[in-house]
Amino acid sequence: MCIGCHEIPGYKASFPNVYSVPMITGQSAKYIEASLVAYRKGDRSHPTMRAIAGSLTDQDIADLAALYGSK
């Protein structure tokens, strides 16, 4: 799911506004995990990311953070 937006150099999304999607490869696992938890809790407000993070378990988040944090 993450690859479709976060691994395409220069990718721009158009919902809710046009914006540059950040690359997550190279971010620290701790940052990725904290970001996903914040989206899931509603502390970060991007609607697509809130929906995606809301479907993830704690283990899913830890696994994604470890994967992208190690790239």
C-alpha cells in the first residue's frame, strides 16, 4: 500500500489538495511508527493516511516502520 505513493520520486497526490508526497524510505523507524500512530489516533489529519493507518494493527505499524526504516 505504501509503495504506490511513498516510493515514487516526485509523486504528487491530488486529495484533498495537490501536494508532494514525502518519501518514507530513509526515515527512522521511530518516526514512521510515531507518524502512523498519530494518523490512527487522529492527531495528524490527512484523510487518506488516517484511513490507512486506522486499518493497521500495532504489529503492522511496527513491521512497516522496521521495513522502511531499514531501507
